Amino acid sequence: MSDHSLPVLDFGSQTAQLIVRRLRELGVYSELLPHDASETQVRALNPLGIILSGGPASVYAEGAPQMPAWLVNADLPVLGICYGMQLISLALGGVVQRPDQREYGPASITLHAAHPLFDATPDAQLVWMSHGDRIEALPSGFQSLAANPATPFAAIGDDARRWYGVQFHPEVVHTEYGRTILGNFSFHICGATATWRPAEFVAEAIERVRTRVGAEGRVICALSGGVDSAVAALIIHRAIGERLTCVFVDNGLLRLGEAEQVVATFREHFQVPLVAVNAREEFLSALEGVTDPERKRKIIGEKFIRIFEREARTLGDAKFLAQGTLYPDVIESSAPDRKKGVTIKTHHNVGGLPPDMAMELVEPLRYMFKDEVRAAGLELGLPAEWVWRHPFPGPGLAVRIIGPVSHERIETLRRADAIFMEELRNAQLYRATQQAFAVLLPVQSVGVMGDGRTYADTIALRAVTTDDYMTADWARLPYDLLARISSRIVNEVAGVNRVVYDLSSKPPATIEWE
């Protein structure tokens, strides 16, 4: 960890981790802490300033999270974002109210005058708003720094106190100069220096694992074949050596040829003990007739844990289970350490874990973003083809089959997805898209094939571009490529007569369909 930081206090925003990520991109170390973290806990990070995240609540709502009382006299620069700005106003004597209409989406703001917070940004700029309440009267000592017709106090500041607020979200890519604004707060106002690099995380993570596991503890690592679990396994192996055993579970829900590829590649590249478990029938039997995606995730999560517990007893009663859980998994699942988060979907390795799980979790990547994990993977010597593999959900194809899961539907989707991936690679667009996959819809439609009427399945194609997987845009794939993929799927995959392409961004959609 760097010798100084800019912690973010978490008030439940879906983009709170993005603030942390943007700061790390700038070379400033940051961690996300609970909104009610003690001053001792925050001071342990050697903070040069504090950022208050947004949140879904109204500051006046019963039970709404409040700004910690110690912060008022902490003599630290503070930046409040959206809800965080409203908390600043409320705590220091301003007035916050709910107008007739909320402001959501892109908006323009105009600066009143030059200010260090907005250094190197234009007088008029595009930002992303997402709020119901707004400030109606400023606290004593504050001035308005920017406004628009819907929000008279779009940015505020008290230079003597070094406290600032923005009603918009500088952490999202939709805010044109958000990165610059966060950099101005970090460097101009807090005096931070760009000294943190993702590679530093590796050494720190190794030490954390050693401390967590102890001198004799044994660990089972849930290996999926993706970059996250591979990096987690390599970090843990460096920390405890042969006391780690990786377990790869073939749940029958993997992509074409993936089980064989994962086992062969991992054994070839990494000298780490690996146990492969064929549990296809166990998973498919447990999923029979299940259509609700949350039930799918919980069933799969529990089934994984029971298999790992079984393998742990076989291997000498390993006490710890390691996973490649990342920040986005934690935020979308509203994990226990995010008290005010809203659940978007349960990730099988976070919210899908059974409460009576007998093993203790080791998650060395829990507060890392995908790009940081990839940097760590390269640092650890992970082959490039592993580092740049597209993410694949732990529940596998079960959450890319909308509706019930069966052998036949899995095979239909598996073959369609393989065609999509093959064509993306042939067009040299696999790396240009950060995640791409096929989805089998619960929709059949009329078609004509060989002069005959068909009534067959529909495949949706999904491809996105993203930096952090917290926000994403749909990939503008060439029409000729989409036409070729569609033609191949309809002609080569039995039971499919229609292919559609998903044009949704995140938000409002998620990347995965379930």
C-alpha cells in the first residue's frame, strides 16, 4: 500500500467502487470503507483527504446513513459526491429538499468562475446526474461553483475549510471531465502524489494471505479457468506453497471444450496441485425445472461449496476456500461489508454462498478491479491468453439460458457461443470487446428453412466494451460480421432460426442477462 491514501466512505452508491478505481488509475491509493468507519480505522490509511460517495437514500429518510461526526473537525479536505454533497450541506447547516422533478442522465453545467477543483476543464461541460434531492440553501462559508437550470448548486466549495461537493458523478465515464476533477481534488487540493501501481498489490496480497492462513493452514482454491481465479491461485501459492490445492469443478455449464482446456493449460503452465471433479449430473439435476435466475445462482453457489467441502475432507480437511471474487461482484451482490448497497444480482460466489458454509473464505482480489487483476496476472507471469480471456460467470451457461436448463438447451447455446467466439477471433475483434457471449432466449418464432415452416429458438448475441465492468457500452460490431455469425448459427445449430443483437448499455442494463 502507498504511504498515503484517499479513502472513500461508502453510502451505498452503485458506483462507489468506481471512485476508488478512478483514484487508483490516477496513481493515488484508495480503499472503500463503510460510511460509519471509525476515525481510527480511517486514519490507519494515512489519509490526505476523504471522499463521500453517493447513495440511494434521501438525507432526511428514517435510518438514512449520516456523515460521521468526527469528520467535521478532522482537518482533512473532503469531497462529497451527490448524496455525499447533500450530507455536507445538511451537517453544516444548509437546506436539502426534493424538487418536483428528479434529474437523471446527461446534463450540462456551467462554471461560475475558475477554481482549482475544475482546473483544465471548460466553463460549460457535460456531466452525469442521478439524484432526487438537491441543495436549496448553502451552509455558511460555501459558495456555488457551478450550476444548471435544474440544479442551482451543481458544485459547491468552502476553500477555507477545503470542503467541496458535486451533485453529479465524476467517477462515471459519462461525465466528460470527471477524471480531471478527481485528479484536481487529489493533487491540487489534497496534495497527493501519483505513487501507487497495481503491481504493488501482489506483494501486499501475498502477505495478507500468509497472515490470514497462518503457518499451517491449508487452502482449496476454486479454479474456474478465468484470470481472476488463476491470479488468486498464483498469489496464494506464492504465499503458502504446497499447502494450496486447486479444485476445478466441471459443472456441465462450461463453454465448448473449456473443461479440457482449463485442466490441460493449468497443469502445463503452473506447478500447482490440481484436482478435477466431474459434477455435471449433480448440477443439472439440482437445476431441473428452475427458471428464476436468483434461485439458479444460489443453487449453483451452494452446490459448489458442498463439493469443495467434500474435497477438503478428502485432502486433509482444508480449512480455507479461496475464490477470485472482484469488486464488481461485491457491489452487485450487496455483500455484508456493504451495509447500504442495493442488490442488483447475486453472484454465486458472494451472495449465493450458503450461511452454514464450513470453510473460511480467502479472497485476495476482493477489492480489485478487472484491469488491476490483469496487471497483477502479467506481473505474476500468467500467459497472455489467460490474462485477456473474456470473463465467464461462475454459474456458467445456466445464467445465459433464460428459463429452464437442460442438456439440450445447454448444447444449443454452447455451439452458438462457440461460433460467435470463433468469428470474433477470426475478425481480430476478440480483444476489442471486453466481454462477448450468446444467450438462449425463452422465445420461439416462425421461420422458413428449406421451403418449410419452422418454429424454433432465438439466440441473442451480446458484446460490450468497458474499462471496469461497472459501466459498459454495446460493441459496434461490423454488420458483415454479424450477418456471417447469424448465418452460421442458423445453419449449424439445430433448432435455431433467429439471431438478434443486444444494443443495451450498462446502465440501465447489466452485461449479463441474468
